[in-house]
Amino acid sequence: MKFDINHLMGTGVALVTPFTKDSRIDVKALERIVEHCIAGGVDYLVVLGTTGEAVTLDSAEKRLVMQTVSLANAGRLPLVVGVGGNNTRAVVQELQTIDFMDYCAILSVSPAYNKPSQEGIYQHFKAIAQVSPLPLILYNVPSRTGSNMLPETTLRLAKDFDTIVAIKEACADLLQVDQILRQKPENFLVISGDDFTALPTVLAGASGVISVLGQGLPSAFSKMVTLALKGDSDPAYVIHQSLLDGMHLIFEEGSPAGIKALFRELRLCKPYVRLPLVPASTTLKKKITSFLARFQQVEAQ
């Protein structure tokens, strides 16, 4: 799909990778989830991110996920794929070997574990931008990477490389987000990477969100973001409040264990994850079941 900056407006969802009991990729479940998200009105799909447990997949499995989502989507929504890591040379090589047919953009996370300096982060993304066959979305998530990509670095990258078109910002600091929004180039998008702060971030001027909970409850989440993009804050906050318990619960024992437990309740996939992650506890499953029943009751009114 030819890239259009409008492809990244609204609600994107970071898809899980469903597994069978024996830890194989559950293709049928993934197809069901894609259909569930499209029917729920999301604007684009993101595969092979953190929520997709990409770090536990080998190359053949990644290809299978990409192909499965592409076929199930059948050209209906824009597709984004995650390609990132803390070995810059390996990321560059991966970008040069993957078949990106049907995908319109690449989401690439800031390096984890190495804890590079701001100059190191800049040089990492510079190397990626120079070889990427598709537009790049930067991904800043300090809670996972151990380092924060500061606004100055984000803005420098946005101004230096036309191929870098957006940032998925999950710093959980609205002041940092606001600095990027105020100083960014006109054609550079800021996308919330945090379900909790998605609404205030969009109301502040962001283009939307890449959500985890949004794939489980796509209709409500998409409606909230659509209202926020129109500036209709009051009804958007009503929906936000109805989703808030779910946002907390799906991250209570780590992601994607929580969202897969929700999918289990929706009969879309089994709750299996790959080590070192473990499935949600019985206690959390009960909480998620209770939340979903309350949420569905409110939605039915």
C-alpha cells in the first residue's frame, strides 16, 4: 500500500501474536482478531511490536504473522510492521531482507538494554532511515528500553530525515509530548503509545494512538479517539472512564498476558504467551471477566 500520512491518523492497534498450547502461532486466531479489529472500526493495524512478542519469534514466524495479517486484512486497512532492536547492524540487515509488500510503514523502537546516549540514539535511527524501504515511525518507550529519547533527539531526527514521519511516544510525560508537538515539523505526526494518556495526548494535538486495549474493545476505543480528534472532549472522557479499569487490568501483570486474557473472554484466542512471559493469573482473569461484564452492560444501555 502506497504511504499516505493520513494512514497514521486515528486508532492503530498493536496486535498480539496468538499461540496454541504447544507454542505454535495460531493462524486462525490471528485472522479472527484482525476481523474483530476491522469490524470495530480501527484505522490501522500494527504487527510484530512489543505486544506481538516479536522478540520471541524467529524469522519464519515473523513472515507467517505478516502474511497472515496481510491476507486477512485484504487491503482494507493500512498495515504497519515493527522492525527494531538494540543491534543497529542487525536491524539494518533485517530491513534489507524483509518483503514489505502490503505494508505502508515501519515502527522501530529505540534501542533497549544498551542505554545509548542521545547521540547514540540519533545515529541508530540515522542508520535505519538511510536504508529503510518504507517511512519510519520512531518508538520511544523508556519503561521498557531503559532510556528516554529526549524531545531534542526526536525533533532532530524529524527535521533531518524525510523518511521519519512520526513518533509513537510512550514516555508517559505530557510535558515531553507537548514540547514535541510545539516544535515538530508540520508533516511529522505524534502518536500516543500509551492507552492511559491517549485521550489527553490527542486533545493536545496528537494524531491518534497505537493502542493495546483498542484491539480488544475496538468500537469504544476508536469512538473515543475520533471524538478527541474532533475536539469533543466531554463525550470522549465518558468513554475513557468506561475503559479505564480495562487499561489498568491488561497491564497489571504485564502485556500481552492481560490483553490475551481479555481475548480469551471474547473467545478470540487462547491466553498463551511465550517465556519469559507467563499467562495471567487466575485472580487477574477473574478481574478481567468482571470488568468485561460491567463494560458490556454499560455498552448495552
